[in-house]
Amino acid sequence: MDYYTKTTIKCLEELQSSPRGLSATEVGERQREYGLNAIIVKGEPLWKKIIEPFADIFMLVLFVAAAMSLWHGEHIDAIIIAAIMLISAIIYYVQRFSTERILKTLQKKTNDRTDVIRDGEVVQLDTAQLVPGDVIVLDEGEKVPADCRLLETASLRVDESQLTGESLPVNKQTEPISEDRELYERTNMVYQGSFIIGGQATALVVGTGNATEFGKLAVLSTGKSDESPGQLRMANLMSGVVKVIAAISFVAFALSLYRGMDVAEATRFVLALAVSAVPESLPIAITVILVLGMRRMAKKKALVKSPEAIETIGIVTAIASDKTGTLTKNMLTVQQIWNHDPNERDILESIARSLLSASSKTRDPLDVAMEQYIPKAKRFSAKGIAGTLPFDQLMAMSGNVWSNNGGYTLWIKGSPEQVIERSELSAYEREVAHNQVKSMAANGLRVLALAHVTTDKIISGFDELPKKGRLTFGGLIGVADELRPEAHAAIVRAHRAGIRVCMVTGDHFETAFHIGRQLGIAETRDEVFDCRKMHEMTDEELEKVVQNIRVFSRVIPEDKHRLLVILKRSQIVAMTGDGVNDVPALTGAHVGIAMGGGTGIAKDAGDIILIDNNFRSIVNAVHEGRTVYANIKRMVAYLLSTNAGEVLVALGALIAGIPIPVIAVQILWVNLVTDTCMVIPLGLEPGEKRNMLKPPQKPNAPLFSRFMLSRMVLTATTMAALTLGIYAVFLGQHGVDYARAIAFNALVVMQWASAINSRSDYEPLYKRIRKPNGAFYAGLSIAILCQVVAMAGPLHEALHIFAIPSISDLFATSAIAFIVPIAIIELHKWIGRKYFAKGAR
């Protein structure tokens, strides 16, 4: 319905509602009729989800191999290959289901709440409970929860860019519009997904869920989300690996035929070799690890909105953090007051009359602290307030207009510099006031100035005040916010990790320096910058200045965004924020970190939401991001090195002209059991201390260092050399079948050893083995059990494994296959700790 063309009274009548809202009975009936206020987007059809794991080039290769086995009467081989395909698909389904379930759980934590008028009383409810006819109250910084017709507004400005693409805020009103208008011209409506930039409103809900304009767009939207930089890096790596394996497969096929192998057998062998060589399970495994990382970070009070943010937070080089609430407890208390003229007026009256109304849901903590300081006997009824001037960023002031015997008095609190400049003071009095400000700020106090002015009309904005000499100066008030006890240790930890920590605050220079020094952010005044100087500097000049700055004082939102742009020229920046004015900085940062207690628009703009508003949680998120990234590299290194070892075993045998040590079906078994059981557990390794004792990796850095590439080559060649050596020894003594069974078992055991080695890049085994990873030991146990079943159970005939009569041969070769690779890689780790790894010792 075109509610924007109707009066507010008519809209209420049509929806059978009133300014008192709906009753509980009416709400229940409408919820049954309209459902929850949730957008339901049709997902992938079930048939597509079922065939998805089979719609893969590697599954096609396995299908061809199974078909060829059937054609040549190798029914057991065909059944095994089909079973491997089915098991791989089941694993894919389980991983996908777990990932989707965790994502849904995380999304539930971000559910918004809004104020709703029900039966004449204001209650706060989950936005999903809204129904058409509800009357809601909207305030600055909130996200509009449904399509609404405005009933009452107070200086309402709305950001509708998500719907209309218009970046400028829209001023709203309540009068009906008589003619058809486009969405962006309906000034008496607000739509789901928009944000309240300023002012307040009471609104009537006219559309919920899929019936909203935003819901219609969501239903129409299709397509996959963008891949993270890490996923793109992995995709490029996989592409290169596929090309290399294709070339190796061609060579292996030619050599197989040259050595007299049957065409069908050579084809099956090469296909199995290709499938085992390429880590096709890696993309889904990475997705699982990223999502599990999101869940772990949520437990540490950092709610990550997308997997991409985990990787990015792990490579940040600078954190620009607000002071209030993040580095401090946001529990302001008045510590000192200074009355300019004790004989003139009681300063407590100046404080009481300048306090903003308590009706706002986003009330300034300063007002709360000042109100608590005033004795009840000195408080005044808000009925005498004729007008309120909210905090003005440009003027750095706020205040109230009070009626006064036919006239009006504006009571102001704000920046000492601004208030003193506009007050009627002599040069000496100004100097005394400024010195008092410096003295209070040097003790870490945030200083506000108080003043008042008598007028003959209600002042609606600070721009109506004269620039100089009209205000009557009242005095100063100093407040302090207690530092979080854990903040200093978290900052030290960030510094050790090579991360530059900057404090961004609106405080006076001296106050900012005092707090920065207490926190360990700044040591000298040269590391503190007064951002009022920015307006006289070019970007190039500012870039040179900020290189050594750690504390930015007197910052306004416009300065914050400009600082971010300058810092991003040389740093990977995480920026914190909690208000409407922080949104440009949050969206512009590499990682925007919103405060859980902040406004809805700030939380929507951020990539990560700090549930506890604590700086320590940011550092914990960095550690988790680095751990996840290190584990992903660990998974890739394990798969590529062991798969390369299998390829080298086959090529080595073909080149040497000896029978293949491991046949096609055995290669597929190794690929299924060892890779599947070990790769995801490796991605769940606890973080190493050295992750936070080294500088962050550059965004364009290669996935692996030269040292780690040498590790992978060493692992692959050790596996190949040891397998071929063991095979050659038993080939001469006992024949092909016996030697093949021994070699097959040795190859599997070496992969277990490689997985154990891969738990850490530099830490010695005797230390790493003491760090718990239940998933790893569970995966290893399953892999060992499956191998026992393959060697001695009912599967040994299906896998063409010769029953070895000598258990001593099996145990001896298993011990060699386990100990030798571990010893070689432990030596390599020692070399790394001694010569290459900063922070590993």
C-alpha cells in the first residue's frame, strides 16, 4: 500500500493500530498471519547440494577409473573406488552442514533489538518479533528494523544508501505526499536496512520480512560471496599444482607404457596418482577452519562477521584505537572542579543546567558522571528546559536553553578552548583559565568548561552565538576514566608482535599524553600530536609527521577518517569505533572493529564486533587470526609434501624400471584415509607463542618462505627415498607382492610422521607433543585403526595387500618409517630455530 500518500491517522486506522501500539492478543494474531520479521532467501535446491561434491574434476577422474575397472572385470577395485567417492561425498556433506550450522549460530548473536510501544508501554524486543501495526521508537545510530511510516520526528536524518545508492543523509518529515514518488523521494517513510544518522522518531511498522523493500532486493539477489585473499591465494596455488600434476601424469603414463604396463592398468594408475597428488579437499577444509576460527573468536568476545576478516586481522600492522571504553572502563567520575568566580554563581548549578536529557538511549557518559556528582538538592526539574542543543562536533559544545522570567538562558559545557575563547574574560583571566586547564590535563583529567549566556529568544544552534565575548565563564570540571587493568599488558603484547598501537582521542594534549604514557603507548611528548594542526597541513606533510606519532589528541570524526587514509598508505590498519561519526573510518579501514555497546550503524559497518569493548580482545583476535593463517599453511604444506612424496615414489619406480611399489587402489586408500583424517585436525592446532613474537606477514608475501619450501621438499624426498629403499630391499628378498605390502604400509606410516612433524614449523616435537589437540589425536587414532583393518582385516584382499607372515618385518619397517622422517625434520627445525626463526627460541 502507498502509505506515504496517506495521513498518519489514516495509516493507523488501516492497520488497526494507535499511538499506544498493539495489544498482546493482536500481536499474536498478526505473527500467525505475517510470520517473523525475517528475510527468507531461497537457498540452493536439495538436488544441487546432493550432486555438488560429485560435480568436480577429481570425482570425474575417479568415476572414469571405476568404469575402466568394471570394463576389465576388476569388480573389487571398482567397488573400492566407488566407496572412496561415496565416503568423500559424505565427509563433504558433514563438513558443509557443520559450517552452515556454526554460521547460523554466529548470526543469531548479532540479532538487533528495538524499542516497541505495546499496550501503551515501551518495551525492548528482538526485531524479529515486529509485526505490521507495531509502533516503534527510533534513535540516532539505530538500524531501521522494518518498513515504517513516520508518525513523529525530531530533526530526523536517515542514511538510505543501502537501498537507493544515495550517499547523503535524507531529512525526514511526517506530512503525506499526494503524488506517486520513487523510493528515494518518500520523505515520510523509513525502510529496513537504513540507519538513523541524527534525531529521533516514532514510526508505524507497515511491512516486515520479505514484504519490505530490502526483503524484495534480498530475494532477487543471487551469486556467491567474494573469496577472501587467502582463498584466492589457495585457488592460484591449486591451479599451479593441477598444471604440474597434469604434466607429471603425462610423463608417468608414457613411462608406464614404456615399462610394459597394460594400457588400462596404466590409465587407472595415472588417474589414481593424479587424484592423490592434488589436494582437492583443501578448499572445503579451509572453509571449515575459518568458520571454526570465527566460533573460537566469538568465545573470546570478538564476533567476526565474515571469514575474510580473520585472515586480515592476522596481518594488521597498526591498530588505531579509541580510548574510552576500549582502553578504559568507560566509567567516568568527576575528580575535580574549579570555580572561576566563587562569588558569582554556584558551579554546581552550571553543571546541573547543562546536562542533556536522560531520555536519549545513547546518552553521553559525561552527562551520567556529572549527574551522579551533583547532590539531589542541587538538581533541577527538566520541565524548565525550553530547548536542547545536542553535542556539536564543530563547536565541541552541548547545552540546554532554560526559561528565565520571560527571557532565556543557554547553559553550555564543552571544549575549554572553544568556551574560553567565546567568554568575556580579560587577558589575565584567560591565562589563568588556560593554565588551570593544563594543570588538570597533566594529571590525566578530561577537562570541560562551563558557561552561560542570556538571550531574548530560544537558540536552536550554536552557530547563532557570536564568535567572541558574549558567554559568561563559569569554571572547569575534570573527569577521569579508570584504565582497564589488562590494557597495558595487551599493548605490550601487540608491540612484541610488531604491531603499532595508536590511541585516538578527543582529549586535551596533556591528558592524552598522560594516559598514553600510563598505557605504554607513548613515552615522550614528541609522540603525541594535536590534531587541530591537521587543518593547516597537506596530506604529504601530515604523512611525514604521523610516522612517529603514537597518540592523536583533539580528534574529531573528520580527522579520524583523514588519519586513516594517511596510515593506510604504509600500514595494514585496524580501526575501532562506536558512533555514527565513526562509520567512514570503520568502512575505510582494512579491518573495522566496532564496539558491542556502540550504535547499530557502527556495528553494521564493522568487520568485527567486540562484545566486551576491550582492547585485549583485539589483540586476542590478532593472535587467533595469525593462528588460523599459520594452520592453513600447515595444512597446505602437509598435503603438498606428502602428495609429492607419493608422486616421487611412482616416478622413481618407473624411472628405475622396477614394478610400481603402490598400485592405484592403494594410492586412493592412502589419499582417503591419511589426508581426510589428518588435514582438518592440523588446522585446529593451538597457536604457537612465536606467532605473536614476530612482525606480521606482508599482504603480498608468498605463502611459504624459502625455508618452509625446503622443508616440504625434504619431506617429499625423504618419503620417496625411504619407501623406494625399503621396497627395493624386500623386492630382492621376497618378491613383488611382499615388498609392495611392506612399502604400502611404510608410506602410510611416514604420512603419520609427517603429520606429527607438521604440528609446528619450528617448535621441537618433545614440546609440541605436550600441547593438547584432541582432534589431532582422534584423527591419528582413526587413521591407525583404518590401516590395521587394511593390513590385517577383511580389506587386505580388496586392496591387493599380501598377508605378511613376518610381523617383525612389519614392525621394523614401520619403526624406520616413523623415526627417520621425524629425526630428519627435527634437525631441519633446529636449523630453523638457530638461523632463521625470529622469536622461535
